[in-house]
Amino acid sequence: MKKLMLSLCVLAASFSLNAQIKTPQPSPLSKMEQTVGLTQVTLEYSRPNMRGREVFGNLVPYNETWRTGANANTKISFSDDVVIDGKTLKSGEYAIYTVPNKTSWDVIFYSDATNSGLPKTWDDSKVALKAKAKVYPMPVDIETFTMTFDDLTSDSAVIGMLWGKVYAGVKFEVPTDAMVMKNINSTMKGSPKASDYYASAVYFYESDKDINQAKTWMDKFMSMTEKPAFYQYRKQSLIYAKAGDKKGAIDAAKKSLEGSKIAGNKDYVKMNTDSLKEWGAL
């Protein structure tokens, strides 16, 4: 009996030891956070490897719903409503499921993101949005399933999915302009600071909005600022040039060039020199 009890104790100790050992996961978890415009996007997924297997059409069958990764379902969350394929997807968290095919994938945003892989019972009422993602061939094998945020702008990005020799991407648009314009209109009705005039002028310039309004706001910023920085003079020169005020653009570019030389910023020295040459001032 004593020998039996001793054996059981040794076995229990062995199980306890094993329970404390950590080993690498075959499909490790990855989490990414990306700001697109003013919208916060978070993506969480697990990353399987090819391990010599043919992926699409074999390991991942065509025309069947895939969890888009491994382990628990892939999750994505948006802090604001976004637009995909002309349809609105409300802010919140979603599971991403896909149906791969040779030339395109169906990308499904599923409102229940708590499943371990695919739902036990698929519920069409939980399909918040379905979109198409075109397939592009890759010149090399991508060993590990990879998701990305590609082609970032202030108004949009592409959710990229790569594995094997396949890339598929689905674009989403964010309401940056509506949010910024609401903020600008509200601020300008109150007591805007110099930095508000500058930010508004730059936004109007970069968004191809009313350039004369941008010029007015930039002038206001300059009048309220004792020592503008060389990069601020650079923006002023670009706004003036776009507004058709060549003389004003040249004057601002010369101030930016002088300041950038003092600061030792070679990039701005080159940009200003190139602009002054273009405008016939050098």
C-alpha cells in the first residue's frame, strides 16, 4: 500500500510539473491596433503556418466558410461606423469569417465574436455585412497567415489577408471628414486658438477644400504666432501657391528655407529649394 501511495504521489507531482510548463503555440495570437483617420481599429487573430501543406483549395477548402486564421474566431472592432462596399457597418466588435475562392473571397462581418472558431449554429441574422475581396497572386509563399492594414489614408484602409501565394483585401472607409468638419465648425464658432487656425488651414489644403479659406486661416495663425516654425512657413508657402499667390508662396518658402537651414533639416532644405526653383525664384 505504501508503494502504491508513493507511486500516486509521484504521478501527481509529475502532472503538477507538466501543468506549469509553457510551450509555444502552433498558431500564436496576434493583436494589432491601427488609427485610420480618427477611427480606432483593433484586430485580433491567430496565425497558422503552411508547414509544407497546400493551403487554399486543400487545407482551406474553396466555397466553405473559414474562421480566417486558427483557434478562436478572428475579431475586429471599429470605434466609429465604417463603410464597406457602399454599406454601413456600425461601430463595435465583429468576427471575420471568409469564404475563399480562386478569384475572390466573401468576407463576412459577424456580430457574434465570442465563438471558438465557427459558430456551432450559423445565424444569418448575425451577418452584419458581407463584402467581396479580390484575390491577387503572390510571387513567393507566405508561410504564416498574416493580416494587415494596407493603403492607409485619412479616409480609408484595406484589411489585407495573406497566406501561401494569395493576397485578398477588403477596403473600409471611415467618417474622418464629417468628424473633422464638425469639429472645425464648432471650434470656429467659439474662441479658436492659433493652433486651431493652423490645423484647419492645413486640413483644408490637404483635403482639397476651399483654398481661399485655408489661406485666410493660415494668415490668422501667422498673425497670432510670434515665431512660426520653418515647417509652418512651408505649409503657408504651399497654401499660397495653391491659392495662386506666387509672390506670397515664394516669400514664405524663403523663410522656411532659412529656418530649415538653421535647424539642420535637410529634407525641408531640399523641399523648399525645389519649390523655389519651380516658382522661378532660384
